[in-house]
Amino acid sequence: MHRHAPPAPPSRRPEATAQVMEATGLDGPMIERLVHGFYGKVRVDDLLGPVFAARIRDWGPHLEKMVAFWHSVALMTGTYEGAPMPAHVTLPVGWEHYQRWLALFRETAEETCPPGGAAHVIERSERIARSLFMATEDFRRMQDAAPLLRAAN
Ligand code: HEM
């Protein structure tokens, strides 16, 4: 399945990337296995599967984007330039969805990466999940407040 994997995107910070790879045991093909393995679990998960199925028609481009994202986050390559917040604040999810997401990510990371590499990506996934969820809560509070603010004018 990974025999024809595209070449890893080049790093814009080659020294930092080399250092992280050395310290964690992570590399491009491992990130690709992590992302593909993880979304394979997500797609068949009873809680998360339907949320993704409602938004993603074509998994090819999504997986490519997520590989670039994890390259950037885990290996400091600067290869992802998207904006994750807007994609998440309107999702019909609560903290329990994020907990499931994190549990599946942790499980896949531990299966796919050496312990130091798994710890590296798990720590980042937890930090990003918290910030996405806090942004979602802020967004909901703003929406609740909007009619009141309009009425006051
Ligand atoms: C309950 C948990 C989550 C759900 C249900 C979820 C769902 C989704 C969906 C449906 C999309 C596609 C949006 C679209 O293209 O319309 C997406 C995009 C994305 N997600 Fe998540 N996500 C979750 C958690 C996370 C976490 C924890 C991370 C990072 C650690 C993450 C990173 C991303 C990124 C980078 C994109 C691509 C954004 C872009 O550039 O378009 N997601 N997510």
C-alpha cells in the first residue's frame, strides 16, 4: 500500500528536522503510516466515523493534507500552510469526540512509532486538540451572545 508513496515534502528547516528525527526516531514514511493507520480507524469508529463521513467525500486529498500537517507539526518541516480552526469550530462535536480522537491517535502512534516518537506526536495531538476544542467553545459562546448584542443596539 505504501510502495508508491509520494516523496516526503522537503523541509524548510532541514537542521531542525534532522535533529527531531534523530531524537525521536520519526521519519517521513512513519508519519505517513501513522496518518493512514489513524484515519483507517477513525473512518470505522462508531462515534467519529459519521462526523467525518458527513464532511469528507474524497479521502485522497484529505489524507495528503493530513500527512503534510503531521510532517509540519512533528518534523518541523513547514509543509502545511492551512488553517485548522475554521474546519473544526462548526463541527457537531463535544469533548467526548476529542477524547475518542485522542485515544485512537495514541493507540496508532504507539503501534507505529518507537516510544520517543510516539510521545512526541501524542503530546502535540493533545495540545492541538485542547486548542481546537477551546476555539469551538468560544465560537459557540459568541454565537449565543450575538442576538443579545444586536438587541442592545
Ligand atoms: C473530534 C475531533 C475531530 C474531528 C471530528 C475532526 C474532523 C475534521 C474534519 C471533518 C475535517 C475536514 C474539514 C473539511 O475539509 O471540511 C478536518 C480537517 C482537519 N483536521 Fe480535524 N478533526 C478532529 C480533531 C483534530 C485534531 C485533534 C487535529 C490536530 C491534532 C486535527 C487536524 C485537522 C487538520 C490539520 C485539518 C485540515 C484543515 C485544513 O487545512 O483544511 N483535527 N477535521
